[in-house]
Amino acid sequence: MYEVMVTTHFSAAHRLVDYPGACAALHGHNWEVRVSLQGERLNKLGILVDFRHVKDAVHTVLESLDHADLNALPAFARQNPTSENIARHIFKELSRRLNDGNCLVARIAVCETLGSMATYWEPARKAAGRGRKT
């Protein structure tokens, strides 16, 4: 099994509705996002997936989050934009763009502060069903 990882970041504001503390107020983070993809076969060049392709897909997904009030986005209309929910949102969006039958988004980790991280993944069978529509 091969694994490819890309780390990037975005800046955004959020508040946690009904949170019993300071996080209930609007505040911002410089979020770090770690994207992990897995697959069993390399292409004829010896590559699982081109880093440029992964980075372009990640950029497209994060573009809608960057410098946004996450609470105002449709993706978080019915749920708090916690690190956990952000990781799941990114996982689902990237899976639609990158899963191709050989390479799958394996997990997404989101860090809102140094040392505080939430990770989201799905069992391989469920994740494999989230692929690009052809």
C-alpha cells in the first residue's frame, strides 16, 4: 500500500453555537489541513497520484473556506464548523474529486491550533464509493 500526503492551510472565522465558553464568540484560526491518499498500484512513472493534481483539488475545496465566516457557508448551515466537521466536509469534497478506483482519500486531519487536531476517515469500502463521476 502506498500513501501520499499533502499539507496546506487556510484562514477562516467561526463560532461554536451553544458552546459554553469563549468559542461561542466569532474568532479566527489559521487552519492546517493534512490530506492523505492511499492506493496499491503506481502508474508507469512510479507515481500513485500526481502531487500537482492533489494540490489543485485541495486548493479548489479550500478556496470556498479561506477567509470566510464558516458559519455562513451552506456546508455548515445545520452543524457547527468544528475541526471534526470541517475535516469531514473536506474529506467528502476531495473524495468526489480524487477517488479514481486506484487512489482513495484515506483521511483528512484539521488543526485549528498548534497541537489540536481532528481527523476524519471512512472505511475503505464506503470511501471507495465516493469517486469521480465519469
